[in-house]
Amino acid sequence: MKKIFMTLCFVLLMGVLAACGNADSESSSGDSDGGDESASSGEEKVIKAGIGLNDDHPQYKGLLKFKEIVEEETDGAIKVETYHSGQLGDDRSMTEALQLGSQEVTIPSTAPLANFVSDFSVFDIPFLFPDEQVADEVLDGEVGQELLTKLEDQDLVGLTYWENGFRDLTNSKRAVASVDDFDGLKIRTMENDLHLDAFKALGANPTPMAFTELFTALQQGTVDGQENPYATIYLEKLYEVQEHVSDTHHIYSPFVFLMSKSFYDGLTEDQQTIMKDAAVEAGQEQREMNREANEEYLQSLQDEGMEYTEISDEDREEMVETVQPVIEDYKEKIGEETVDKVYQAIEDAQ
Ligand code: TK8
């Protein structure tokens, strides 16, 4: 009798222990399935965010704003480590690092990004955007957002656009006021075929180069000149190795706020929403800071001794006509549908 009682107690005890065990696994599987959609769920995550420009540039100030928002909104569950001045690499190599999952965020210009998704070269069409307001409307509108979705096939998530700005020519040889003045100038361009062919059409001798190599190349005379917004020319101290600046305003360069798709897909829905909202909010501030900077720094470049040449409407029109064959040639390479949609969006925004 006693033996039967003891057996029953043992069986009952085993049943109770098994039920407790299941309860633990159910509660843990509830967590591990990501059932907790809160922004601060799970183990701490770290975002390595690298850019090519230095820590004085509005791009870095925008990145610090992104960091502030993300760490606040996730209660520290996601930390952002920020790197500038090409510490983690150049636009292309950092974009490749995101594809590999060894870095989580970078913010390249669209020109090198066109090597990953060719449609982005639409923004390299010279003289495409008339001003920043139209650029904002097109980039933040349907066609700009649709382009960002094309990045997913490249293991990248494009969260939003920030602003690099209207690009202006500098060089160490001569004042550039007209098409003829481009003749033979060794101009560094971003790593983008449309940029190369456009400067060849103007008579220059272009060389594609990562931004991280630019200052040394200018200092050593490997190239005579380059083109970037005034804020970059000033804050990267290119006035130390360049004599002349012209307001060519030949291209409006967007930045794309990129995140590694493998990292993004591992976030909860709440965390993904925080990433997007933080990139957009920080981007709005970055655009404002960038515009103020570009206004201010043209005068600063002249104060540092650079000779400023204003391009007349007539000479700019000649530049537009000179690069038109290149634009026609690239419409097919970029994708006729994308080019037509962007031109239509620009017309609608004016
Ligand atoms: C910085 C670059 C730079 C771009 C260039 O990472 O390469 O000239 O304008 O700002 O994206």
C-alpha cells in the first residue's frame, strides 16, 4: 500500500515539475518570439555609424542628433557609436560593410550609391534640381521614396535623404567662368560614370576618387580641382590646397541615410519605426544646418584667400547645352522610367 502511495506521489511530483518547466519555456518563447514589441525589449544593440566628412560638418551634427533620439527613444536598448572623417572607410567601402553586416549605418552621396542601384544616378544629371525646396519635395515624395525601396535587393535599407548640397567647382590653376576654362583641368569626381562623362564633355580631364583620398591628391597636384558644396570645401579646409572657386552649382547631391538590412530586420517593429523617425527628424535639422552653412561659407572661402568667380546665366546655359548629349545617353542607362518620373515630379513641384 505504502509503495503505491509513494509511486503516486512521485508521478504527481513529476507532473508538477513538467508543468512548471513548460510554463517557463512558454514565457521565454513569448519573449524570444519577439512577442514583446516594445522598443526597449531584448539585449542591448549597438549601431556603428560612419561618415566620410569630419566632425565640424552638418552631416556629423545630424548624426549626433540621430544618436540622441535613438538612445532616448529606446531607453538605451540601442546605442549609437559615431565615426567621422572616413575612420571606418569611404562611401563605397562603408556601404559594402553594411551589406556584409559589419557596420550598421552610413550616409553616402547618391553618386557612389549608383554603383549599387543605378537608378540613383538620376540625381547626377547636371542642373537637374533648380533649388533645395524642389529637391526636398521630389526626394521626400513618391518617386524619391520609391527609389529607396530599390536598395533592399542590395541588403540595404534607405531610411531617408539628407543634404550634401549644390556642388561647386574649385581648382588650383585658373578662374573658371565658361566652358572653355574647363579645358584640360584634372578634376577629381566622385566614383560615378555620369560625373566622369559630363566633365569630359566640358573639356576637363576627370579622375574618379574616394573622398578620403581627395585632400592629399589636391595637395600633391595629382588632380587640379574638385567639386563639392561650399560647406564641405570650407570645413574640410580645401581652401588650403585650392585657389579658385566658381558657383557652377552644376549638381544637387543628396545623401542617403543607409542602414544594414540584416541589422534592421533584427529589430522589433517599434525599434524600426524609431530608426525611421529618428533619421527623418535628424535629417530635417541637418538640411537646415547645411543650408545655413553653405550660405555662410562662400564668404569664408574668400576670407581665406580663394578667388571667387560668378558664372553668368549665359555661360551656365552653355554648360547645360554642352552636357545635354551626356544626359540623353544616360537616360537609358539610369532607366527611362525613373528619369521621366523624376522630371515629372520636378515639374509638379515648381
Ligand atoms: C563624403 C562624400 C562627399 C561627396 C564627395 O563621404 O565624395 O565629394 O560630396 O561628401 O559623400
